[in-house]
Amino acid sequence: MALARYLIGKMLVRDAPDGRAGGRIVETEAYVPGDASGHAYIGETARNRSLFLRRGHAYVYFIYGVHFCVNVSGETPGVGAGVLLRALEPVDGIELMRARRGMRRETDLARGPGRLAQAMAIDRSQDGVDLCSRGPLWLGSAPREEGRIKTSVRIGIRKEAHRPLRFYEAGSPYVSGPPALRA
């Protein structure tokens, strides 16, 4: 999916009551139409409705009873597909991210989709937000040119995991996953 590659290097910004935080997107994972591992595979439901909005809306869901994750809807209205935001390089509001995560190590603040959501104070209240408009959660242009973008198999799923639909900035210390899938 072109959107998954396109998002690498762009900014994700969260304006929350406790302040602004933002980071460069360094890792994404695409879930295309008809993908058995995607939340849209079963069709539109109350939970996944945001995946069926036009491209550029947030789909936020709770997983494993522990973490929120955020996707960007990726198709035309009525077609369910999205891009999971897997990792950010913290750029703005780093101390706020540290407080939200209860940790100091910058490389671990938003490495992985659950950590990303926690560092950015993303929860179901941002589900359906238009990320292409200024609001509580939005996408911004790249603050600098992205590095070399590579692809790999997807991480943390069982169905269709072999598909090369994970995109990441090669060599970034902020990318998640095993070392062999970060180089």
C-alpha cells in the first residue's frame, strides 16, 4: 500500500490537555482490502467503522486489554483498509512523552504501536478523527527528508504475516521488532 510507505518521515502530532507531543513516523504496517489479518476483513462493524472512512482518518482500537493502537484509514469511503503506525522518533514534547510512559530512554518511548499510543496519549476518543485537519491528533509534513525506506514481513500477526507490507526507516534506532527486521 502506497500510503504505508508515504507516511514514513511524516509527523504525527497530538494536542492534548497536558500539552503537545509529536514524532516522525519511522515504521508502518499496511492492511490492504481483503487482508485476512486486518480488522476490516470481517466487514464494517461499530468497532472498526473508522477503517471504512475516506483515506486519512484515525482508527483507534484497544488490544489485548492493555494497549491502544492507531491506524490511518487508507482507501475510499466504504472500503476497509488501513496503515498501523508502529513507531515514532520523538521530536516534540519529549518530556511529556517520558512522563506518560514513566521512562527516560528516548528510543523506547514510541517504539511499538502500544508504546506509541501511550506516549502520544491516544485513546478511543481520537477514533474517527480526520488526521488531515488540525485537531487533537493530526499528520504533518516531514521535518526532514526520510532515510532509506525498507520493507519486511509484518510483525505480531499470524494470518498473512509473510506479506512484505511493513515499511520502516532503515537503521533508525526508534524502529520496533527484532534486529534482523530493523537493519
